[in-house]
Amino acid sequence: MPHLDTLKKHAKQLVRWHRDGDPTVCEKIRLALPRYAQMSDVQILAAKFTLAEAQEIIARDHGSETWAALKSGAEPAEDTTRWAMPRPILGISEPTLFVSDVTATVAFFETVLGFKVAYLYGDPPFYGMVLRDGARINLRYVGEPVFAPDVRERQGLMGAAISVENPKALYLEFKAAGASFYQDFRKRPWGSQGFAVRDPDGNLIDFGGLR
């Protein structure tokens, strides 16, 4: 088992990830702590997540029921999954949009869609990522057309599909910010609600949810 000081640092790192709104920590919290079991990623990131809870997660990761038991060197809890292969858990999907100007596209995502820059690479940038809540989108510079003219519009080819809680409110936000819509807000035949916007290169991005 790692030194206790190392485990303390791991617990503090979990708290920082939660505070920074990193959605990759949500599944770990959800699986380890019963009170978060039925929460969505958005709800978990909005909740107050304490250092004591992070320490409890670390303790369970190392076979102890509580942080106190881990510190005192108590016998670890019986590992009932020792002989079973862990269930694979998929992480967050990150679609990539091909764009002719990364800087201009980033400005669009920031000012119109309310995203923030995760990072940019290159000078001038030719690759980067923007994020908002649990949504992450990669941006990749391409110096020539990727699609035939107007094929995305004609065939409704979505470059990304993002799940949203309360899509109507997001639609009104984007509308007020001057977004260009490929599809206005509507109820879909399969029961969800949503809309789709265009980025400056004509990439179509779908936003939808059940309510």
C-alpha cells in the first residue's frame, strides 16, 4: 500500500478535480459513495464534495471501510471481487470537429455557446479542446474541405451530439447569443427534445435531452 502521505494527496486531488468541474471524477464518486449513486454528473459536480468523502473513497480503494481504519492499519475488508475481472467502464466521449480556423472557432464556442478553453496547441493553434460542464469537444485544423459542399445540411450530418438537462433553456440562451440554428427547438419523434446549431465552418452540433 502507498505511504499515507501519498494517499492524502490522492484524496486532495479528487477534491480538486470535483471543484474544477472535471466530469471524469463523477463515476468514481458515484460507485464509491451510496448517496451519489442516483445522481447525474451535473448533480454530482454541483453537490458539496468534502475531503472526508474523498478520503473514504481512497480508503475503499485500498480495502478499508473507513479512512480511520486505513490510518490505523486495520485489516482490510474482504475483497469479494479479487478473482473477477473488473467491469469495463467507458469514459467521456470527445468528438472532434474539423475547422479552418481554430482561433475563430474557439471564439464562437466561448461567446455564443458559453464554452471555455481547456487547452490550445500550436502557434497559431491547430488543435485544442473546449468544454462546458461535462461536454468536451476537440477542434482540429484542416486546410482543405473535409465534406462535399452542403452535404452536412442536406443529410443532417451531426459532428457532435451533446446530452442536455433542460434543453429549452439552453436553446433560449443560444438564441439570445445569436447562434445559427440548423434545427430550432422541437420535440423529436422518439420522445426527446432538442435543437442543432452550426459552427462557423458549418459543422452541425446537436443538443438534446428527455426534458
